[in-house]
Amino acid sequence: MESVNFGGDNPQPRFGHTICVIAPNKIALFGGAVGDTGRYVITGDVYIGDMTTKKWKRIEASGSVPTNRAAHQALAIELNQMIIFGGAVGGGGLADDNLYVFELRDDTGTWVTVPVIGTTPGRRYGHTMVLIKPHLIVFGGNTGQEPVNDVWSFNLEKSPYSWQKLECSSEQPNVRVYHSAALCTTGSANGMMVAFGGRTNDQGALNDTWGLRKHRDGRWDWVRAPYRNQTEQPLQRYQHSTLFLGTLMMVIGGRSNNVGETLPFEIYDTETSDWYKFQAIQRFRHSSWLIDQFLYLHGGFDSDQPNIPTEGILRLNLNTRFAQTPQLLRQMNTLRTDQSFTQSFNPRPPTNQTQTQDQFRRTNQQQPQARNQNNNQQVRVSSATNKNIRLANQAIVAMTYGPEEDITNQVKKVPIDKLQDEHKKLGAGFHDPNSQNKSQFLDQLCQPFVQNLLIPKDYQSIPPNSNLLTGIRKEMIIKLCDEVQRVLDKEPIVLRLRRPIKIYGNLNGQFLDLMRFFDHFKAPYDNLYNGDIDSQDYLFLGDYVDRGTRSLEIVLLLFTLKLKYADQIHLLRGHHEDAKINKIYGFADECFLKFAEDIMDPNSIYQRINRVFQYLPLAAVIEDKILCVHGGIGQTMRTVDEIELIQRPLEIVHDPKTIALELLWSDPCLSEEELENQPNPERDIFQNRQIIRFGTNRVSKFLQENNLNIIIRSHEPTQEGFERQNNNVITVFSCPDYGPNSQNNKGSMLTISKRGEIIPKVILPANSTSESRWMDLEEAIQRKKGFAKYVVIDNDELQWRKRQFTPPRSKKSQSQKQFA
């Protein structure tokens, strides 16, 4: 590590203070203790550090100035604003349990006390505080009597302001003090507060890691983080710090129960559950922060001089530190890609710097503080658009117990004040037997498919070319198709979806690559740590089948997930979900080879799955701003509403031109400079001259007229796994190394966070194995004696089979032959 020399009003050496980044390249230091551990003095100083000019400035603050304190917590909540809570005041005393907000205006600062009603977490020190917007989360610490493990939430956006104690039904961490916690903002642990280490009530140091996350239904749950290698575990420690760099949790400094023990700088990868160890950073009771790839530390004690606090700032270049660890460098490179990608699509809007503190100040003036009182509070309704809101005095209630039951005669209006009692009319513990039996039946139907195919932690141990459908019989697949078709038939042809959501592009029968995505970036499990179905929706953009050798595995897994999680798993139709196409490009061959069936038999697996394909939606709109389709917008469609006029079951007609055909087959032009629509002969495999490449002007006009921001689509490989064009068209392709001739393209999926950031997650081509990834379509006719009897291929279809794989967009040229 290197020293960074600052000028200006340098703060005295101290420990137990806080530093947070309150603006780009601007940090705020508050409080802490100065002097050695035998004669220390608690302070309430505020210093602002400029990381660009490398100068400190001491701020004289006015307003409701908090008492001096150390071992407290502070967070940035808005631009140039921070909030503090708790701490110790020396001599065995504890700071009050108020929340204070500091705001920097020019070179002056003001403090405001947040008005709170009801019970608070109480006085404490050595706790942690994390902001999971809009909730402040306080965990653990010492109350002056003992360490605790309670968790409290404070909604910064909901007035009147109050603390809520979180009651988690899951397993919970032990009591602890001087632990650490930080918020992960990307990857599978996105939105999770991750806590590590600390000291428990017997003074023993800890080395466990826990995640706290809020479910969509409002529940909060703890989950203990797994460690992949049980022999390579982190060291126990307390009085350390943790920070997140992408998906990597960095554990910095601290001390253990062993006097003089040197604790390594350790990294936990939340995606792989691996720990990495590096040369020690000998600090404890310090402050740390991140700017770009640099880790900064200030103050605290050096392990070699444990009684005298250090001064100055240390800096560590993480690129240099991770140089010999390619796994971590890849994560950092991905993070830089993520950030540039996110910023280009989500420019930060101007912020009213005074909004949060002024809101607290106004509330202070309007409402006296009334703690521990149970006064009835008036319900307030506000609107971001300041429109008048009227509340109805009645609600419409419908009761149905069976999935197919007609509710026509069971709908009624209920007064609002009687609504809370309506459930009692069902009787205590009522369970409709038809509904219960149906649910049990579906669970039993899905179980073998889940057991055989949802294997993101076991796929690497699968022998090459092994049969994953052992024990799955034809009648089970037919029944799965029957149930999934019922679900799809009830869905609109244009889905209206919410954030957060993950978006997958083409899969093309590459089942093992899908397992790699699920392994690295979480899977649709119920389990909170191994899966994220409780906090994420999944959207798949089509082309599940053809070309690859495991199309059946992909389709059966996605159908199963759709049946289990109908409201969270969303499947769009691709151009290969068409019997005329997938008879040519391998899906028919695969069904014959794996089940020895006549694919022309209307009762065959192949025909039944293709009938389900006819019910798949054609488009999805996310939060009214992002249109998702398989191919593109073509040249015919003017509004999204036109898609909703299409009737299902839908058989794709390739001549004449239809909106459905364009949604599945069209592509954007290859260059942003191509303003007008262009012919697309490479895609026009039936030579009907119906397929085009839509130009920049077409995209801009369509988005403007439909009040949309972005189009997300798949349909074409991209060298990096994703491609953005004019900041309003994104192509995502989830099939790495597409084709037998090793195009070496990466695979990607997109995550859209609750706040709307669009972040690509990339996997590289897998290491070569003896697994046969691609169907040999020309050889398939002779592969089995009598094969042609069951897959009748005419001369035209045989010629279409010889077309080359679609190359990545960046590699295409005007001389390119036709492909599909």
C-alpha cells in the first residue's frame, strides 16, 4: 500500500470514526476518538476530504449538532448528505438513539434531527448500518449490557418516521459486536446486506457470513452464506471493515483473539462462494472506502502499535493486488463493463440536494417528537405527480377455490371498513380439497423434471453425452405440456412485467451453458441463497430449440419452471419455436433419437411441444418503458397494441408478411449510421422478400410513438454476448461459442435492477470437452436405420439444413450467405 499525502486541515490521528463517500471524489469524516487508548478523547468533528485536490477542510456545522461519539455508524443517503446513528461517548456512556442528518452546502454544514415516533433500537455501539433503499438497516452491536443480534428497519421515505423491528423466521446469526456489513448491489446477491465476523458474548471472534434480504411480499429473511471449500475458510476477526466491489466482498484488517496474529486481506466471491487470501492489511478500528479500483484506509490502529492511532491515508491498487488471480480480475473487468453500460442507459438525473434533510426539517416543524406513544396517526397519501387521489369506499372481492372454477356468482362489493373481516367467512384453516389436490399433483408432476434438469451445482460432474432424461417417460412430458399450455393460454400475448428481472437471449439447445449461467448468477430456486426466484423475475426471449443437442432438456426445464413459478418465469416465442423451422434445424431429429418416435404422429412429443409453442407470448413490456421481443419491430407494426390483436394458438405464416413474422425474424441494421430500413436476404430463407433490417429512424419513431425507451431482443449472436446500438436497441445472446466452427463469441444475459439499471452478465466459452454440443444435420438421415421413415426431409429442407450458423453481428458482411 502507498501513502496519500493530504494538505489543508488534516484531522488528528483517530480510531472508531466513520468516513463515507458523499459525492464523486468527496468524503466526509465524522467523530471518533483521538489520543492513545489510555487517554483518548471522543470528538464530534466533521471533515470533508477532496480526493481530487487531496485537501481536508474542517467544517463548522450548525443546527441540531449530535454529541461527540465513536464506534457509531454513518452512511451517505443523498448527494452531500450523510446520516449517523448510535455510538459510545466514553467513560462507559452511550450516545443517544436519535438519527442525525448532516448536509454540506458550499463550505458549511447543518445538522437536522430526524423526528421519530414509537420504539427505537435503543442506545448501542459497535453495530452496523446499511442502506437498502429506502430502508436503513441496523444490526447487532452492544447495548451497554450485552451484545445483541436484533435487526431494525427505518424507512427514509415514509412519514411519520418510525423504526420497525424485523422478525425473521429463518435461522439467525449469533449475537455480535464490532462486526461488519455492506450492501451488495450486483450479481445474485444484489440487494442483500451481507454481514461478516464480529465478537460474540463470550468474547470469541467469529468468521461466519450472513445475508439479509427483503422478499417481495415484505418479509425479511437471513440466510447463512455457504463456503465452497470447507478447508479454506476465512479467519475469525472483529473491528475490521468490509466493502463490496461488484460481487466481491473485501474483508479488511481487524484483529482476532490471538495476540499479534496477522490477519490476511480476504475476498469472498458471492457468486462462487470461494474465499481468496492476500497479504495482510494491518489495521483495526479504521475507516475504509472505494473509488474506482482503489481501496483507501484512514486511521485506526496498526497491529504493530496497537495503542497509538495512525494518521494519513493509505491506498491500494486492486488491479495490482489481484494481478495473479485471474478470477478476481475478470470480476473487476466485468464490473467496469457493467458500470459503463449502466451509465450509458441510465444517466443520473439531477438531484435536489436539499430534499431529504429539508423533508426531515419540515416534519420537525409540523410534528412534535412523540416517542413510545401509541397515538393514532393520520394516514397520508402522496403522489409523485401531485394529483388529487380519491379512495373508494368499497372493494370488489372474488372467491374461488379451484383453478377452473367459474367465479361469476362469487363476486361482490365489500365496504372498506369490513374488508379485514372478510377472510373469516372462509372458516379457520380452510383448504379447498380440489385446490389442494391440484397443487399436490403439480408438485409431483414437476419433481422428476426439477431433479433431473435443475442442476446448476452438479452439471460439471455429468459425463459427456449422458442421458439426463432417465426415468422421464413420454406420458409425463405430454402431461407437462398439457398443464403448461393451460397456464400460457391464460396469459396475454403481450406480457406486462416488473423489475427486478433477468433476461436471457437465445439458448439453442445449449443446456450446459444455461446451467453455467444459473451457477454463476443464481438460479430460479426457492432457497434464498442458492436461488433468487423470490426476488427476481426471469424472461426468456425464445429460440430454446434447434442446432444444439439438448433442446429437449432446455424446453422441459423451462416448461417445468413456468408451471412452478407462473408469475415469475416468462417465456417468449422465438423463430425456432415453429414446426416448419425446427423440423429442419434439429429439434425433430433430437426427439426421434431420444424417444424413437414418429415425429409426424400428432400424439408425439415433438408435435405436442410444438402445439405449446403456438401459445407462447410474442412480446413483453417492462415497467411500460422497455419492449422485449425475440427478433425486432420490422416495418409494419406501428403500436404495441397491434400485437395484442393477434389470436392464439398461432401458426407462423411465412407468406404473406405478418406482424408476428416480423417480430420473430427481423433484425436491426448493422450500423448506427443506417437510418432507413434495409433488405435482409440472409434471413429470408424461404425467399419471400418479407424480412428486413430496421433502421435508426424506424427505431426512434416507434419508441417515440409508443412512449418507450429501449428495445431488448436476441436472434443474432454478438461477439461480447451483448450489443447496444444508439443506446436504444440491445441485443443479448446467451449461447457462447455458437456453432461447431468455434466462433468464440461470449454469452450474456441482462439484469434489470429495481432502480432500472441494465447490467450484462457474461460467461466465456466453456473449456472443450467430448460433449457433442451441435447436431450434425446432414449426417442425421443416415444415423439410424429407418430414420427417414420418421423424419421425412424433402430436398428443399435438406438444402436449408446446409445453411451456415448465424455469425456474430460484428462479423457480418454484404457477401454473407443465408443463415438461420
